[in-house]
Amino acid sequence: MKKIISIVSAAALIATMAAGCSTEKAPADTATEDTANTENTANTDASTEGGDTSSEGGRIFGYTCMDGTNPFFVALENSIREVVEANGDTLISMDPANDSNTQIDQIEDMISRGVEVMFVNPVDADGIIPALDMLKDADIPMFGFDTQVGDMSYLVSYAGSDNYNAGYVCGVDLAEKVPEGGDILVLDSPTMQSITDRVNGFLDAIEESGVTFNIVGQQDGQGNQQVSNQKATDMLTANPDVVAIFGGNDPTALGAYTAADAAGLSPMIYGVDGSPDVKALLGSTMMEGTGAQSPMTIGKTIAETAYSWLNGEEVEAFIPIETFLITADNVADYGTDGWQ
């Protein structure tokens, strides 16, 4: 099949994962911080309005994700926090706001605060390696979620959606609905391995379908709704006749949706996440489908895995979480008020 790809996404190196870190008790007076109140600097005050919430003798867990304002990560962090606090322990969360250097600084700050276990989701798969080295030197075990780091051997365990399949099911659906083919736009994010995997799955599915689709525009939407809106606006101006847009996550797809609506166009739009906002648009708008995942399942799974390991149990190095397609045909099965 003939594809015209204007920008090729860079894939991050994925190595074999192995465990090998140990923990050490931290002072019981370390304070906590809610994701919603986190400032995007390494010097963020980690105390909550209620003051010190750490329990006597409890462990201190650290949490970092690429974008703490993304509803997906808000739901995921809440699930991890529920497990941690149910065990009488403390979770310190920091939001680097998609800035790799800030994420490294914040991880260094959390180490100084005495975190004993770290939950890690990188802004940049390779860019986070210096921070992982600091965690390793401090004997702090690392548990990854949702997006793989450049060298998975740093992690004790990783839980994440089958991102390739999340994009693949979108491509299959598009090929079935548009058998005549046409021009397509893609909004990716080369530094985010999860989005790279989804884009690869989508492109492989349309290639395997035998339907002739041409990728006439492919740009970095940075996994962000506002950035994606501008990039989609630019691409739609140059290519108003596209039949579909694929966004690497739901915020990206929503940015494309806003851009297409403003331009008076109606391409079929696909995203990945299964967010309530996108599910609410299925069936009544140009939003066609979303490769769904469950942030609550990912968060609960990796948190419980960390506790199993801390209790001396063997754990899986890689824990895949199921992904599937949600469209107007089955959205009623999952609801639009929350995550599945």
C-alpha cells in the first residue's frame, strides 16, 4: 500500500525489564501533596491543606507522570493513592507538565524528601534516564505505568495498556467504514512511547487492510489538546478533504475535533483513552471511536504489584492491560459519566 508520510515518528528503545532494588524506611514526618495542587517546579511545597498526613512508621511513595492535568492521569493517580493510603502509607505526587527537565528535578526533590518507592511515567522515555540513575543510586525501587521508559531494566515491574492494539483497533474500524480509502492526518508525539505504539498500531492496521489510505499530514500534537488544536488547524487548512484524523490520545483527538468543527469540516476522528468527554461525543458528531483503556485498572494493578514485591513475593516484569474499541455501537455498555 502506498503511504505518504511527511513526518516519521521516532520509536524509543525498549529493553528487557528486571528487578533488583531495595527499600529503606524514611522519616515518618514527610508530608504529602495532591496532584491537583502540585505546582510545576521541583521546589513545590509538598504539604497539603491538612498538614502532615504521613502515618507513624508508614512508607513514603513517590509518583510522577507526564501530565498531571490529563483526566486519564488524574484517575490513575487517584487509584494508586487509594491503594497506598489504604495500607497506611503516604503518596507524594508531582506534575512536570510535560517538561522532561522539570520531571528530573522533581524526582531529585522527592528523593531528598525520603521516598522509598517510586511510581514512574516518563515525559520522555530516554530523557528520564538520569533521574532513574539517581533513584537507582538511592536504592529506591521503581514501578512503571502506562508509558515505558527507554531502558526497562531500571523497573521492578511495569503495568500498561496494550497501546499498539489500542491504535490497531481504530485502524481496523476506519478501513471497514471507508473501504474506498482517502487522505488521513495523524497527530502523534514522538517522545511518548505509548503514543508512538498507538500510531504504529493504527498505521499497521490500515496497511494490512489493503485499503489505500494516504498519510498527507503527520505532526507532533504533544499529547495536548491545545497544541493539537493548532497543529490540526494547520494541517486541515492544507488538506481540507481528509477523510479521517487519528490522535494519539483523547486530548489530541479533542483538539482535532475542535479544529475541524471550527473549519466546518467533518472527517472521522479517532483517539485513544476511552475518556468520558470523547465517549459523550460518539454517535452524534464526527468523533468516530476511541481505543479504550482503564486508568483505574492500571493504577490499582501497579500499586498492588508494588506491595506484593515489598512483601517478598515474585511479580511479573511486564503486566499488559486490555485495550478495546468503543464506538457509537457499544458506548452504552461503558457509559459516558466516567472511565471504564
